[in-house]
Amino acid sequence: MDEETAAAIAALNAEYGARLPEKYRELANATARAQQGSPQALEEALKLAHTLHGTAGAYGFAQVSSAAARLEAALRQFRTGAGNWDGVQTALQELSHIRNGNKR
């Protein structure tokens, strides 16, 4: 890989990392609305968690991706009646902790 390409990839990764707090806020807000009983918000939270899982991994944020995957799984379990909000909240808190540390 040449230097120009490497620099472009590094810039994209940095830009993605800078947007993580916004992505987390959107996800936390959707999750809070889902907890209040909104089925649409639950679907939105699932979509956001799924997207974060995939994109964070693609940009090299492996810990964020893994935490988003656990949140997605907890939300899916809740949707099917097999999970509870404690599991969702634990997964969301883990994601917040990792995001605040900006860990890859």
C-alpha cells in the first residue's frame, strides 16, 4: 500500500472514530425509547447496533464492534421475550465504557 492510500485510510478511520460518540448517543436514545415501550424504537436500536457492529469492525474498532454485537444480541433476546432490560443495559454500559476509552 502506498503512503497516499495509507494516509487516506488513516483519515477515514480517524473520522469514523470521531463520530462514535454521536453513534452511541443515537443508539442510547433509541434504546431508552424502546425501554419505554416503543416497538419502532426497538427496531431502530437493533438496526443501529447491527450497523455499529459491522462498521466498527470494518474500521478497525474491534472492541466497539464486539460490544455492539453483544448489545444487538441482548436487544434481539428482549424482542423475542427471552431477555430482559438488565441485559440490554449491561451491554449498553459496556459499549459506553469502551467508546469513552476510544478503544479499538
